[in-house]
Amino acid sequence: MWTSVQNIEQPATLLEASKLNNSEHSTLFSGGTYLVAQKNKSIHTIIDINHLVENKIEEKEETISIGAGVTLQQIAEHFAKSVIGRCAQQSCYSKNIRNQRTIGGEIAQQSSTSDINVLLRTINVNLKVFVEDQLIDVSICEWNGKGIISEITFAKDANIDLKRYAVIPSAPPFVIVGYNYTTKNCIVGGRTDRFATFVVDKNEQVDKALEGCFTDDHNGSIKYKIHVVKVALNDFTEGTP
Amino acid sequence: MKIAFTLNGQETKAEFTPGETLFHYLRSDEIYSVKNGCELGECGACTVLVDNKAQNSCLILMHTLEGTVVETIENLGSKSNLHHLQQKFIDEGAVQCGYCTPGMILASEALLRESEQPTSEQVKDALAGNLCRCTGYVKPIKAVCNE
Amino acid sequence: MNDKKEDKKEDNAEMKYVGKKTARVDGLALVSGQPVFADDIKLRNMLHAKILHSPHAHAHIKSIDTSVAKKVPGVKLVLTHEDFDLHYYTTAGQGYPEPSSRDTRILDSTVRFVGDRVAVVAADTIAAAEEAIEKIKVEYEVLEAIFDPRESMTSKILVHEQSDLTMVHDHKRNLIAELKAELGDVETAMKGCDHVFEEEYSVPYAQQSHIEPHIVVTWFDEHNRLIIRTATQVPFHVRRIVAEVLNFPVGRIRVIKPRIGGGFGSKQEILNEELCAAITLKTGQPARIEYTREEELYAARSRHPQILKVRMGVKDDGFIEAIDLNILENGGAYGTHSLTVMSVTANKALSFYAAPHKKLLGQAVYTNMSVPGAYRGYGAPQGFFAMEVMLDEIAAKLKIDPTELRHKNYVKEGDDVPIAKILGEGGEGYPMVIYTSGMADCIEEGKKLIDWDKLYSEEKTGRVRRGVGMIGCGQGSGIPGIDMAAAFIKMNEDASFNLLAGATDIGTGSDTMIAQIAAEVLEVPVEKIIVYSSDTDMTPFDTGAYASSTTYISGGAVKKAAEKVKQQILDMGKKLLKVEEAKIENGNVIANDGQSVSYEEICTKAFYTHEQHQIMANASHMSYDSPPPFNTTFADIEVDTETGIVRVHKIVSVSDAGQIINPQMAEGQVEGAIPQSLGYALSEFMVFDDKGAPINTNFFDYHIHTTIDMPEIVVKFVHTDEPTGPFGAKAIAEIPINGPAPAIANAIYNACGVRIRELPITPEKILQGLGKI
């Protein structure tokens, strides 16, 4: 039960949804596993946009587009042989939940322990976001978190990889490192307050880029986690053992 | 609020309050085979099938189910007519306390509907969201793999 | 004794049901999702109760204002410490008189850990109860708290200020319990040894993590008796302790144990039964308390953290002469199980090796931390982690193969174990002799299954290094001189038998196991045994499902009762056949001349026409023996020496549990115990902030193993025939949980030379050991 919820709105258009989502007591809902698990007591109104977002994956000649309503499991299956599918799968060990959780919701949550979020930032995918009354294009790394995501698009040829570090395979990763071989851009997630983004050059720059990213916790010290990021980068650039 | 959906083969009109989860609805309806292990989506004890896919009923709000087909273990087999997976779980000793068992069988059934002869990797992946503290998963995996 | 053993072997060869694969008697109900668990019940006017837990580690409650909470629509009752008389008891579900500290009140005016119970609200709905909980206004006087067990005994902060508590060793030193023992002369022996090893080991809080939370439902039945339907391992202790706390007659309480969704010790506790019953007593209405997963992880029970200092005196040839064990146990805010867990740590760790000189100092101390309790292994996993890592250190230093070092030192068949008499569970114990041990075979079998000779000695190079490690251990079969079980069997006219037993099946399969024992004795198929267990109105007494006691003690009671019934059947058969001599075969009593009478006829005639009576018998069983099952566990792992991350490839667990009653279920016990210990090694530990508040209170952060985390698991048994056990059986429930964690620690040393003396094994500790950070 989510006892604080009094209304469920099912708007006819994204514009309407956007207008309805006007207070701290309302929230957008698509997939919604995070929201239901958290059952935030201050929420009185749920604006369900499930029926307004696409749940298809389209591959064109050079680009791929994924509707915001596509589930993590759909992605895991569609891209079964690539790093995208692997990351969608690893983002949530439970297939039951991957059947429920949408990519739009996953991005909107901005959780840095999600492999797929780190990967999409490593590609720096383009988002189509409905803000106020218009659909805008914005790259995921530049998105300010406002609006309703409707679609994710990116070039097919992204040359990327991702490594995750967890005490056992299904445990939440304490460090995730995504690497773009083309741009040498590196995204770091895991048990972090934010995503760290930097271009790999020298180890000293890594320290600076990761300043304030990690905390000392039961998974390990800041020093240890930075060490792991460096090991990952070394493996990307020198070849994985 | 009201919706119409199919629950265990029956056309069902459900009435519920806006924040009600499928898990809560089912247990209130005395379908006790869906179990509470966390109500956070972490354990899978409340697994159901929605349109043939295994999902955690504690994370499903009732209003999203309009027109869907929902199944619990009761729809697979009964005491007098067990589903082959239920029998397999008994035969292989895959049941210990039995609390996670209905959810685990449903998650297995969803996989078998997708793929008749899944690999052991696929079985492990399909059951990873169903926590079990008794079996170490050895016998449940065997029960599904030998299907 | 040898004669006795040979007899047994003959018996066993002819057994039809014991030792054979047998489907669970409750399997059908469980796979078909029948409403067989505690919460699967709907009662009219049932109240849902929620507990207000303390946000502070240590505080006096200056005032509680419940007036606003009581006005929330649907709220029926709010209870605080002001509603209860001053009475101290222990929540430990143990035999009477409990050896545990009587330091707990149902609700108290002082709170002693984050999660302590402050108040309870009962309302028509959970939502109303939750809303009311938020509206209770509590004024706390926050007190200084103590979190470090090393400082407890010298701290000025007293977790329990009251001086009138019983079963507390010294409340002014926060000392819950102290154990001292010495066998031989350790100091002199140490001086005569070629090597003295001394190290400190430590283990953290860990959680049982049964999937079914604690759930209790109480109501008054038609006859105004209090019914408690609860997820418990100890229904008879629940009845006794609720009666005591609420001052309500035992005879008016019925505790029903339905199917239980896992316990692992966590449900050997009176956790909310007294509070739920209090609501029913005060309102006359049914009441229900179910813990959320979050509550499970901070307000229920866990495994005791310990710091263990071990000193061993060893000869050049590897024989251990002297062991000095010093245990500092963190008992958290209440003493429940602290003494007995610590005594099991000492007892099991010190009785596995035959060293002639042994010494113990064990101290269990209060802190303002979460309350540990019983968890499968009950102290033994802590003790064997320290002992078995130290054995590995000795093996490395003396360049003796670790398997050889064990062979030299573990207790052998025929050995006296004098430390068992000195160190019982919570008090003096009973003399112990090892009648059976398959340890030598266990180790040899394990070596083969893990490919020890190759993997242990192969060169370790490269970034990712593979290693193997092993341990040996023992446990017990029930608590000698304390555990008692009873069973009652009556015969029906179709040659089926009702078996009513106190034995508490918590998912372990004991209902099936006792049915097999009864079937074996009575010579009828298992389907003919109708088991009903663990209901304080309907079944005879049993101390409960703990201490690996069910097969050995409860199984013993069932065997005796079945033997009595069988004798009655034989006697009645002889009378009907009018013969002096006859035997039982295939459900018939057969005379020497070949004439026979069936079980069905015997029972029917006894009911209706001949010497009318019910064929039935009851029996009780207890034992001053507690024969140890033995186990060896091998781990095959790899370590990434750049990240410190460990992956476990394979665990081999070989046990001597005597005659196995049900091979499939016994395997299941081992297979289930292994991931619990893998978690203890790598991923499961409770984390607290600097105010004593637990941080990882969900399954995402308190991470137990899933299917995708499991290594290959190989389970084997070696056969022995324990002369004191039913059909030669010893216990299996707990022992396999001891091994994986220390075996992994030892395998890490083998792989990369890093010695781990502290759980959990985090990747960072390995990198530190490698000098890489």
C-alpha cells in the first residue's frame, strides 16, 4: 500500500501531464518501481504517464532510439549480445523488476548505482524531453532533470565499455566505470553522490576529477575506490586481463 | 477506483483505493500464496505473472492493471492437480520452508513460457530476484533445468 | 559398545524408509500456495499493531504523550511502559530456568539501542497504526551511549543501571556473563612448546534473513482462551514466557506453530508475542504484529559479534599441546542468548582438537547496539573462524599440509572430551566420549572433490590468482541434559497412524524426518504416518527447534513411541492369533505356523470387539550425550590482486552426520547453510553509523546471495552409525554453516599470501594485505 496517495491522474497528453505535475505532492509515474518501494509519504497525486510513452526500440541505419517506456528487460533482451544489454541486465539483478522498471524512470531517478545510467552517460545519449509545452533535445550529461523523458537516441557505432565492482555479482556495485574509446570520456558511478565525468589523460587528473565523489564507507575508503577506478581505466586503455 | 482484469482465469472487476498495490489486493482477497518478504521489490516472495511476465506484486499499483492477465500459483495447479513444475519442485527437494516457493515457481514458469529449454544461466537469471534462504538455490535450479 | 555398533549396521542395511529419498509431507501444501503460514488468516475485527522504535541508542523517556495518536481514526489502543508493571524477563526462547539475563521489560522507560521498543499502537488498519505512531510525542533525555565492546567493562556508561537484575554477571561493568575454564595447565604447557602462536580475530553482526518476517496473530477463541499463532521455533517457550510476562495462566494459552518461513535461530526468541497478546488481552480483539524488512534488520536479532584472541602452543611435529581462548562478545543492549552463544563458541571451538591443555576466558558485554540472538551455529561459526584460520597459520609456518595438521589434531573415535564436562551450555556440562567420527574420511573425500593436492601447491602467478583453503569442525546434536522432546502415536483402523509431536518444523523438514522414523519402526509406508506437530494444546512438549536437536532428540522420542505402539500391535496380534510367538512383517502379525492378522484387523478389533482399547503410546526423550557431527569444508576461490575482489568458484562440504535419515533433505540443509556463510565472509554484515543507528536495513544493502552469486556446491556425507542416535543419526542442521567463511579466508592466503583475520573480507583488506594501497 501507498497510503498517502489520494489521486491518480491519467492525462491524455504529455502537455497535460506536465501541467498536472506542479506541486511537491505530485509525481510522474512510469514503471515506477522505485516510487512504489519508497512510498514517499508526501506524495498525494500520481500522474501516470505509462500510456503516453513509447515502449518500442527502433534501430535505424545509424541510430538507435529507445522509447522511455521500454523496460530494462526489453533492453537486456534486444541488446543481448552487447554491452548495452549486459548493463541493462546488471542494473537490476531481479528479472521480475527488470520487467517492471522502465528506462525513462531509470534515467529520471539519476541513480549512480545503475550500470545502464553510467553507460548511457558514457555514450552521452540524446534525450527527447518534454519541458513545459515543448519537446527539446538534450544530451543526458547536460540534462537538468526537469521535464518528462520521452525517448533516448544514440549513434549505433558507440565504442564503449563498462566495468563494475561489487563484493558479489548481485550486490550493488561500489564503483562503476564507463569508458568511451572514441572520446576517451570516462564516467564514474557506483556508491557515489553524483556521476563523475572526465577525459582520461593522466592519473593525477583522475584524483582531481573524483574529488568529493566517494565517501569512506563499509565498501571501502575513498582511497581504495579511486584506486579501483584507476585499475579500470588502466584495463580499458591497456587491455583487460 | 475500478478496473477490469483477468485474475486466475476469471474476469474480475476490482475496486480499490488509489495507492493500493496488487500484493495488498490479492492478500485482502485471501489469495495468500503471494507472500510478504519485504514489500520493497527485493525478495520476490510476492511474485505474480502479469501478461506472462514475472513481476513483484508489491510494486504494482492496481490502477495499472486494466485489461491485463494476472496469475498466481493457484492458476498453475491445485492440490489435486499439480502443475508439472510444482511436482518437480517436490521431487527434487527444491522446497524447504516453502515461503519463497510459489514465487519461485511462477518466475520459473514465466521463463519456460519464453523458452522451452532454457540454459542454466537463463534459469539463474530468471530466479535471481527470488530470494531463498533455505536451499542455496541448488535444488530449485535443478528442478527448473531438468524440466 | 562395538557389539552395539555392529548390530546397528545390520539394522541399517535392511531399512526401508530411513536413509531413503522421501518427499516432504508438507510439500503439496507448500507448492500449491495453501494458507499455511502464520499470516494466512483473516479474523473479524483484527487489530493491526505497529511499534514505535527508539531513534536513540540510549535515552530515558521523560514523557510520552499519546493523546493525539489515540485520536487518529481507527486507533483502538496505545501502550507504553506506563501500562505495564515492572517485570524483567529474557526474550531468549530457552528451557526453564533460562540461563540468560533477565534484563528486558515488555516496554521500558529507558531505551538502550536504536530500534528498542518505545510504544505500540493497535488500530483497524496498518495505515492508521502507522499514522498514530508518528503522532506519539516522546520527550527523550538522551544519554551517552557505548558502542565499542572493548570499552564496555571500564566505561562509566551503564547500559543497565538497575541493580536488581538477575542472571547478569556484573551490571556495573556492563558484564552480561563471564566464563572461565581450564583443563590441564596451559601456561606450563605453552613453555614446553616449540612454537606459540597468538593472534586476534574478529567477526561482525550478521542477520539470519529468513524471508518470512516475524509475524504473530493473537485472539481469544470460543472458550475465551488466548490463541497465539506465531512464526516461532519454540512454541512451548512462547507459551511459558507470555504467561509469565502477562501474568496469565499457561492453561489458558494455546500456541500454534503453523508452517514457518525460515528461522535460523531468529525465531528462537519471544520477539513480539507478548506485546501482541497484551493487545488482545486489553481489547478482547484479535491482534497482529508483523515486522517489516527494515524492522527485521534493526529491531530483530542477529549473530553476536566477537573478538577472539587465540594462543596455541604447538610442537615441531604439528601436535597442538595447549589452546588459550579469550572471547569478548558484544551482547548488544540485552543479554538474551549472550551467555549460551559464548559458551557454545568456547565449547565447540575447544572440543574439536584433542590438545590436553585448554583455557578459556569469555566475557559477554553490554553495548548500546542492536541485540544479537540465536543464529544457526549459535557461536560455533565465530569460534571456528578463529580456530581454523589459526590452524592455517600454523600449517603455513610449520610447512605442514593443512589437511595433515587437522588429521594430527582432531579428536578421534574413543577419545574423551573432558572440556565438554567443564563447559556446558551456560553451566557445567556432561562427560563426553566420541563414539563415532568420520572425520578422516571427510577430509580425504573433500581433498579429492576439490582437487586439493594439485591446487594447493600449484604456483600462484598473474593478476588473478586461484587458491584453495579448508577447515574442519564439529557441532553437537541437541543440548545434553537440557533438551527434551515428546511424541504421541495412535493407530487408526486403516493402519494409518497419527503422530503428534512437539518437534517444530520451521522449514527444516522435521515433520518428514519423524514420519520416516515412525514408518521405519512401525513397518508401514511414510504416507501412513499423519504428522501434526508443535501445537501446545494438541501435541506433547518439545523444547523446540534449535541446537541441532530435532533429529537426535525429537527423532529419539518418536522412535521410542513408535516402538511402544509396535509392541502393542504385536501383543494384540498374538492374542488374536492365540499364539505365544509371532513377528511383524509387511503390516501383518505373523505366527510361526504361518497364520496372520493384519494391522487393519488388529486395530479394528481393538476398537470394537476384542479387549476394546486404543492402540497408542507416548514417549519422552532426552540425552546426556550430544554426539558431535563432523564436517570439513573446502573452498576454491580466485582473487583479483589489483582490485582485491574475491570470487568463489566452488565449495565442497563433507559431513559425518551419522546415519542420514533423509538424504535429499540433509543435502538441502548443507546447500542452504553454505550461502549464509559465504555471505558472512563477503557480503553480509550490519553497518552502524556513529550514533549506533543501523545503515543497511534492506536487502539491497544487506545483501544475501542470489542464484547468480552461487558457486558450484558439492555436498557429501560419510557414513557412521552413532550408537546413541535414532537409527544411528547425528545432527546436520547447523554444522555446515561453520566452514565456508574460514575456508575462504584460508584460500585467499593460499592464492595471494594475504592473511585475513577479520570478517567481512572486503576487497580493500586484501589490497592492504598486498601492500597495494
